[in-house]
Amino acid sequence: MSSTERKIKVLIAKPGLNGHDRGAKVVARALRDAGMEVIYTGLRQTPEQIVETAIQEDVDVVGLSILSGAHMTLLPRVVQLLREKGMDDVLVIAGGIIPTDDIPKLKEAGIAEVFGPGTPLKTIIEFIKKNVRRKG
Amino acid sequence: MRYNVEELVQKLIQGDKFATARLISLAENDPTTAQKIISLIYPYTGRAHVIGVTGPPGSGKSTLVYRLAKEWRKRGKTVGIVAVDPTSPFTGGALLGDRIRMQELTCDDGVFIRSMATRGSLGGLARATKDVVRILDASGKDVIVVETVGAGQSEVAIVRIAHTILVVLCPGLGDEIQVLKAGIMEIGDVFVVNKADREGADETAMQIEDMLNMASTIRFNETGWIPPVVKTSAVYNRGISELIDRIEEHWRFLKKMDKDIYFRRRVEQDVIEALRSKIEQMALNHVMKNEKYNELIEKVANKEIDPYTAADIILNGVIRSEEKEPEENE
């Protein structure tokens, strides 16, 4: 029955201080069209707000879009807070403007994958479907 | 990872957010688990004042809910918010954006917000919305606000969940208010003209009052409550305190009423609703096990018989086999 089907729940969030969310919205819509339930929270979120939302909404995935250059501070902070709050089974991915040199460091900090400009939407969808850890 | 429902319920009752969120997911994903959860938490429910917020898209429901929550917090109350958005019937996906207007509430420990997709349910709510309200109730929230899908006409499912229903309209709807009367105009306990900073707010308020005077709708006569019309501007934070006063007035009015007329009847409706869905499920499960079932579907597909005749044949078969073995259930 479709009403009892389990859905992948994704939080798309924009940490920090930049006002550009075209990319985040495009990804949010693509994930919706792939059958996921996507929560979009708007601009200028603190890591605390993002993690609080992830808890209340009990999401499987957190997607962080960042173009401000503050990714080395904000992204690991989100992962750290998620772990502290017991949400360590959440898949965290990132997108936006992130220099390739920083990507290994972000992965070390717990970001599962980084999707730069030009990434086909299908790649993101497939990555989520393959790597999400469904809660039982 | 498996979760122990009993353990989660213990934590829920102490107001734990993580347990609240996880129990909501479990109730959303599986009706059998939902039933187990409800059976454990039911003694702890029934304390919260449940408020439904409905109205056409763009009337400012989310912003209004945000302002109301802020005001309730000022008055020392804790708040649960359930924001329902539609699921796409084509992809099964949903985009839930009500939190955009409620960002400032996110880190307040006295507020819990949950977005819900309708997942194929009609009537402006999801199947599990009522259970989600019960879970928030058991977690100790004083006020629970349910924001429905903004469709306008037929979202009356909220009547079975909320004690007090706000119908949110705004200036410029004009004749549309006339159109709305058949649907949501009949369910409002408090009418809100939001965006009252805009031109035409007084006219809209007057039109609503006219309509309410004309409509001798059953629901109002039953209780004797006369729905007030309140003008607000959620963006500018105007009229919110007055609106809450009216909402609380309605709550006091309901609590003063004879328990037999109101609260007992609601509980009875809950039982009937549960019964109805169980009977339907039971009957369908039973019928679909019938050996003739697939054969009949085939016949309908080949246009040998029509769906009604197929249903009759199945039902007759079921009734006859029931007569033969009345001990079928146990």
C-alpha cells in the first residue's frame, strides 16, 4: 500500500551566511521527483538549527549546500553535532563551491560525498539511494 | 537498527525529542506499529489543546502559525506543530517547506515541529496525522497546531483531529469566499483575515460575517458557539494576541460544555473510525484470499462482467463460506 511505504527523508539546508539557494532548490526538487520526502529550511542556518531540524524530522540524509567558503568550519561542525546528539546513522553530503583540496579533509570529517557544480542530478540521487542507512 | 518501542515511549513521556521524532516516523511508516505506540501512550493523551489551521494556499498559514507559537511561548505554553504538505501522486515524493517560515522556533526547547507528507491521503491530512498529534500530546505539549495542505475546499479531515479550527483567509479573495462556503467555511471556529495590512481587509471580514449570519450551519447550532472574525497581519505581528484570546475562549467554551455532548462523542468517533478502517482491511484481506478473486479480475478486464457484478459475486461467495465455517476467525 502506498500510504505505508517507507520514504527516504532528506533535509536540504544552507549553513552560514550566503543568500544563494538556486542550487539547493534544484537539488531539493530533483530528490522530490525521485520519490523522496525533502525538507527545505531556507537560508542562513546555523549548524545547531540544522541538527535540531534533522532530529525533529528524523531524516535519513542531510544535504548541505554552501558557497560562502566557510565549509571547513561549518560542515564538520554539523557532523560533530549530529554524532553528539546520537544521529550518527544520518548520511551527510555536501554541494556548492568547495575546492578539491578540501574534499579529502571533509570526507575525513564525516561528509560522505561532495558534489560540485555540474554534477548530474542523477549522480546525487543514485548516491543517496545506494548509501542511505534506513532506520528500522 | 531496531528500536524498542516501549523504551522510546518511556522517553517520550519525559519529553525526549529524539524519542518523539523516532516514534512519529514509526507511526508514519507502519500502521501496526502505530497501533502499538498508541496503545502504550493513550493514557498520557488528551491533555493538549489541538488547533487546526486551514485555508487556501498563500493565505499565510505558516507565518501565522509561527507568530502564534511565539505568542504561546510568551504565555508560558509549550507548542507542537504538525505541518502537512502534499505528496506528488506521480512520483511519491514531496517537498516540505513550511519550516522556512518557522526558522526562529527551531532551537526553542519548548517547540517541536514536524513536517508531514500526505502520502496519498485525501482531505488535507496524512493517514498518520492523528497519531502524530497523539504522540506530541503524550510528550507533554500544551498546544498542538496542525497546519493542513492549503487546498481550500474539501479539507475537512481536520475536524476529526482538532478542537478549535482556524480558517485563514486574506483580502482579495473576493467572490471566492462564496465558493469556499461549501467546504471550509462550515468548519471554522475562528475566522482569520490575515494580511490585514492590505487593502480590502475590512470588506473581507464583513463578507465573512455576512456569510456566517446567513449560514445556519449545523455545527454552530449544535454547540451554540458563534465564530468570531479576527484580523491579523502575521508578517507585521499584529492581531496575534487577540487571536490567541479568541482561541482560548473557544477552548474554555468547549470545556464548559457537557462532556457527553462533546468529548465523549469525539472519543466515540475515534472508535468508529478505527473500527471502519479495520473492518475494511479485514474484509479486503479476506476477500483477496478467495480463489475466485483473480479469476474475476480477469473477467472484468475482458469485459465479461463489470466491477459491481464482480464485487457482488465475491461478497456472495464470502457470505456463503462464512455460513459454512463460522469459526473462521479463531
